[in-house]
Amino acid sequence: MKIKATIFALVMLLPSILSAADTNTNSTVVTDKAPPTASAPSIVINNSDICKSAASAAIQTQILGFASGITVTDENCERLKLSRGLYGMGMKVAAVSMLCQDARVFDAMWMAGTPCPYKGSIGDTAKNNWEKFPDDVPSDSIVFKKKEKS
């Protein structure tokens, strides 16, 4: 009878002793969450009367993100607007002088035989002054670069 009781106890208690070492750990690993991203700022320039354009960029790593934006001024656009304004106020020589700050316009005017105004003088007087003071010529002028080589 003692043997039957011992066998019965072993059969009933052995599975619970063996399963006591087995632990059920419930862990949750989140795999569908993306790391935060750097968003480039939107720089909106809606007015067409502004001589600016915009650029923005962003970069993101697992630890650090960076975003930046800038506006770039279009100097040629500003020159055209200023010249148009001067011409509209009746200041035609000043308007042409404003455009002549661009070397391409300066060269075109020179090649057409109508040199840009020089400090208030126009025509042949302006031409002579431009030749007398070549340092005042726009730096990218092709015509005066060729003249200096000759």
C-alpha cells in the first residue's frame, strides 16, 4: 500500500515539479513603429513680385535629425524690377544705367554702338570715359577683357 501511495504521489506531483522550471514570459516587441523623421520646412513664396526662390532639406538618422531652409535672392530679377520702376518714373538714363550693371547688357550696348551712361554722360562722352576708366566696367565684361589683351 505504501508503494501504491508513493507511485500515485509521484505520478500526480512529478508533472508539476517538472513544469515549475518552465516560465511563461509574455514579451511584446513593437516592430511597426518607425523612428521619428526630420521634415524639411516648407518655405512658401506665393507673391510673384518677389525676386526670391526657396530651398529646403532634411536628414534623419536613428538618433539625430536636422532640417533647414533658405531663400535665395535673384539679383537679376531685382535689377529688372528696379530698372522698370525708374523707367516708369521717366528716368530713362537711370533705368539703362541700372541694367548696364550686368556685364551682358553692358557688352550688348557697347557692341550696338550705344555705350552705357557713365556718371551722367551719354553717347561718345560716355564711351571715352569708359575707355579712360576701365576699372568701372562690370567685372565680367567680355568686350573689355579682349581690349585689355590687345
